[in-house]
Amino acid sequence: MTTFEPVTGDYADEERLPLLNLSEARQAVVLLLHLADDTVEGQEAERLARDLGARLPAPE
């Protein structure tokens, strides 16, 4: 059995940005829904859009 040591890194002191902000996440969901169709990829885009969309807060 192989044991792996965790990899750690040095990060800059400045504040890191989130992967996506709320506006960008909503835009990604809209784009995924636009790509949804009857193809395998389109069906996966729709599933991902619905999963991500359900995690976002409701618009104000």
C-alpha cells in the first residue's frame, strides 16, 4: 500500500478571489441551459445547470 503525503503550497498574502461570484454563477447556469438539447452533452448541460441553479440563492 502506498502512502501519500499531502501537498502544501505557499500562497500570496493578498486576498484570493472566489472561484465564481454570484453574477458569474448565474451567467454560467444561463449558458448551460442555452446549451441544453437532446444530445448526451446537452442533457448533461441541463442536469448540471439545474444542480448548480438549485444551489444559488434566489434573486432579490
